[in-house]
Amino acid sequence: MLSRTVWALCPASAIMSTGTFVVSQPLNYRGGARVNPADGSGTEKAFEPATGRVIATFTCSGEKEVNLAVEDARAAFRTWKKKSGMERCRVLLEAARIIRERKDEIAAVETINNGKSVFEARLDIDTSWQCLEYYAGLAGSLAGEHIQLPGGSFGYTRREPLGVCVGIGAWNYPFQIACWKSAPALACGNAMIFKPSPFTPVSALLLAEIYTQAGVPPGLFNVVQGGAATGQLLCQHQDVAKVSFTGSVPTGSKIMEMSAKGIKPVTLELGGKSPLIIFSDCDMPNAVKGALMANFLTQGEVCCNGTRVFVQKDILDKFTAEVVRQTQKIKIGDPLLEDTRMGPLINGPHLERVLEFVRLAREQGAKVLCGGDPYVPEDPKLKGGYYMTPCVLTDCRDDMTCVKEEIFGPVMSILSFDTEAEVLERANNTSFGLAAGVFTRVWQREWPSDHRVLLPTQDSVCGDGGCGVCVLTAGRPKEEHPGTQQHDFQMLNVDLGAFEKRLYFQLSQQGAGRQSLELPPLSHA
Ligand SMILES: NC(=O)c1ccc[n+]([C@@H]2O[C@H](COP(=O)([O-])OP(=O)(O)OC[C@H]3O[C@@H](n4cnc5c(N)ncnc54)[C@H](O)[C@@H]3O)[C@@H](O)[C@H]2O)c1
Ligand SMILES: O=CCc1c[nH]cn1
């Protein structure tokens, strides 16, 4: 098998296989080309989690490099802001088209650097080009308002771009996060400097190259590499107009503090400990599938996972037994293989942290029904990878660490409840609210309106916005939707220049909504 050093030369993910990919080109992107940073504060290594192999060594950008990236972005902004929305739309649509065309290749790179299975990475790439198409569609219709004033006078508003925006990403959805941040920024006429997580520095470069190929001016989308120190330089830069951040709550709080000093607006996509409520009137196979997805996709490294699984008592045993049966059948292994459903965690220290949560849960009285152990696949080339078996915990209480803290790994905590009022109270009792899911025949419920709402408990948002509130809303009469059983609420924010918080509620029904992604079952049960 060939070693892939310059992935852009050949479009084939077919020749990418686990254990071969290395990156030798520079990982910074400035002025429309890959560059070595002008200065640096130490080096970092990026790994292939499936094998533990180093795939890239790079320099963390210092002040000089950050300044150059901002200068280039400012220059490009001067050109880009003059374009009409329709012109910006055209470029974004072209970028979306290229992403769609190169989907398999981008997905393979994402899998190699992140560890998630390739079938999931492809879905991430789909949501990436869809995001570009969505904001491209909005670009042409961004308009101001006309306000009639007394005496025949009038006022009007214009929508103006902010300037150079900074995007700082987490490692769990590297390419998708870069798209979700840059698409609205660019659609509104801004420039962006994106800093990926140092764990996943690679795929943002593909996006940068694609934007250039699609026709954005050189310097409009730049990539700088590094960790906290580089991120701080970006947030504190006086010519940066806005910061959009995805990551943990503690870092988000620091970003907000730094940005406040420069009176910069921020958007924060943070962590969560979301409830998933399974009522006894649910469609059981659907609810089990939902619980597996809400805990084990991307090895459980998903911000809006439903990790507190509240199950109504009369179905607790049956539900739990089926969840455990299917969890034990999840195929763990080489994430580039088509039938793998769970790959390695992002790195060694994170694996240790997740395993420690399981140990602590046991100590605090939870019962480990399956998983929670390190896993070594049979394939010799995977021996150095960061694998664990997906874990189901039961006998959990609300005060346990595993129920209160974000584990960010494949660990499901099952809790039981009796009544609806009780479960809503307990589900809402967290400072880590981000999303929520409910399985019930909701149309058949006569819920008083004050029981319908799961409230957000922090201003943490998901998808550059959303995920903060979940409303059980029964909008349509039951007879229109016979057999509707799953209601899965997800939020996205329509995040434009002003980045105000607007919530998007998605009602999924059987055969619709999220299921239209055509996810194969996570478990091979
Ligand atoms: N809400 C969402 O949509 C969403 C999506 C993905 C991940 N997340 C959350 O992200 C977390 C996992 O990601 P992570 O471990 O990469 O988070 P993190 O907070 O450690 O790092 C996120 C990014 O911030 C940078 N950074 C770290 N310290 C910084 C500082 N002082 N100043 C500026 N930048 C700094 C990092 O280099 C990285 O690029 C989880 O809590 C997860 O829930 C949320
Ligand atoms: O990880 C949380 C959800 C998400 C995915 N991409 C951006 N946010």
C-alpha cells in the first residue's frame, strides 16, 4: 500500500488505509496557500488514533504568524465585503459542490485523524456541504429594513459584515465545525481565521484549499495551528471582530472573558450532559436504537449526546437488557473499514480519563452491565490505538459523577423514573443542559402545557447556536400522523453576522427527520 503524503494529488480514499497516511506539507494556510508559520511557540504532533501513529508534526503559530494571518484576512475582507450576496452565494455553492465531489476523500482524512468510523465521517461531510449550501442560499437575501417615521421621514438599516472573525474548533467534528463556522461568516461578507484543535489539524486545510479553488479571495479563509496560546493571540487581537468557539465550558468561559476585554461578540458551542427520556409507551426498538445513537456515535464524543438515559420503571428491565445486548454487538475496530461501527477514542489521555469515569461510577455504586474496559483489536497494526468497549451503567443516581459530568466517551448512564413530572424535574436539574430527546407516543398524550418544556440551563449552544432548549411540542393532531412514535428534538441556530440566538426545533417521526440520514444500525444485532 502506498503511503499518502500529498492527499490532494489523487482523489481516492480507496488507496488510503489505516497505518499509511502521513502529512508532510505545511499545515498553516494563509494568503491562499499552505505556508510554514513565520514564528512559533513549540511543536505539536497529530496522531492517528486507530494506531497511535504520528501523522504530522507542526509548529504552533506565534504572534508574528497570527498578525500576518489577520493582515491577509483584512485585505481579503476589503474585496469580499463589496461583493453582492448573490456573488458570495455562487462561490459558496461551488465550494459545496467540490466538497460533495471529494466527500469520500475528506471523510477518509477525517477518520484517520479523528478515529470515528468512516460511515459516520461521510455523514459529517454531507452536513458540511449542506451547511455551505444553506448559507449560500441566505447570502443573496440578507436585507435591511425600512422604517417609516413621522412627518414623511424614514430610517433604514443595512446588514454589514463584522470584519475578520476567528473560528476556534474542537476535535470531534473537525471538518464540519470548520464549515459550520466559516459558511455563515463568509456568506455575510466576513473573513475568517480558523484554528482547529491541535489534535485534529489536518482536514481544515482541505476546506481552505476548496474555498480557494471555489473562488474566495486569497486570505479570506486562513488556518493557523496551535493550542491555547495561539487561540489566546487570536482572541486578543485588536483587529479581530468576533470569535466563534466550539469546545469545553471552561475554555468557553476564558474565550468570553478575553473577548469581553476587546468588546468582541462571541458565539459559544459548549459541552453538555443531556437527558434522553424513554417513556413506557415508546416504540421499544426505536428507543433502543435512539439510545445507542445518542451515546455511542463518534465513540460518545458528541456534545449533545443523551447520556442521562431516564427510563420509566415498568420497561426498565426489558429496555436495559436490549440496550446491553445490542451494545455488546457493536463492532469495534479499524475505523476505515465499512462495517466498523466504533473506532478509537481521540488519544491516550482521553481514553484514560473516560476509563477513570467508569471506575469512579463503580466505586460510587453504579453497576457496569457491559464494557468500560480497554480494548485491543486483533489486527496487529491497531495494537497502539485508543480503543475501549462501549459501556452501559445502571443503578445510577442523579448525584453520581457519571450522571453529572460530561464524560465525552462511550458511556451510557441509565436511571429509572416513575412519573412524568418527576422525570422533567430531574432532567432539567443540571447546569449542563444542551439538548434533549424523548421517546413516547407524544401525540396520544394529554400533557398540560406547563409540563411540556425542558429548559436550557446554560447558555451553551450547539451547531453555532441551538441546543439549549427542548420543547415537547405537540403541534399536529394525532390522526394526521398515525403511528408517530419518535420525537427527537435537535436545535441549530441560524447564525449570521449578528449571531443572535434562535432555536430550531426538529421533530423527527418514524421514517423521517434524523432517520432520513439512513444511518445503518449502530449495532450489528
Ligand atoms: N456544543 C457543540 O456544538 C460542541 C461541539 C463539539 C464539541 N463541543 C465540546 O467540546 C469539548 C471537547 O472539545 P475540546 O476538548 O477540543 O475542547 P477544549 O475547550 O479543550 O478546546 C477547544 C479549542 O479551544 C482551544 N483552546 C484551548 N484553550 C484555549 C484558550 N485559553 N484560548 C483560546 N483557545 C483555547 C483548543 O486549542 C481547541 O482548539 C466538549 O466539552 C464538547 O462537548 C461542543
Ligand atoms: O459535538 C457536538 C455537536 C456538533 C457537531 N458539530 C458541531 N457541533
